[in-house]
Amino acid sequence: MMTTTSAKERSVTTRVQPEIEAIRLLEQRLPASRRSLRVEFVEGLLILTGRVPSYYSKQVAQESVREIKEVLQIENRLQVIRD
């Protein structure tokens, strides 16, 4: 039995896969911040939103997702909120 996927299904998979990889990397490298981070991927652009405790964490988040091959550009909208 052969399964076919529609263009819409391939589009969703193409968009979701980099998001899943980004979340995995962020959970590994910033475990304390994982609940407050959001990731969105649209046509090569990865958008990071949420809150982190330091500028160092903001930079670590950005550099962590840079290695994802589908990511052509990163928009880092993370806010630094110190407790």
C-alpha cells in the first residue's frame, strides 16, 4: 500500500520540523527557561519569543537554533526579565 501526502501536509511538516528541532535544542541548553520560550518557523525565518533571565541566555538561545539547516534567518524577540 502506497501512502501519498498532499502539498498542504508537506508544507505543515516542513514548517513544524524546524520548530520541533528548535524546541529540543532550547530545552537542552536552557532547561530553566523552556516554559517561557516560544518558537515559530515561517519560510526560513525562525522567530524566538518569550522571556529569559539574562542577556547571556538570550544569546545562547539564538546560537542554539542557528545550527538548524532549514533556518535561514533568526528573529530574536526574547525579552530579558530579571527576577
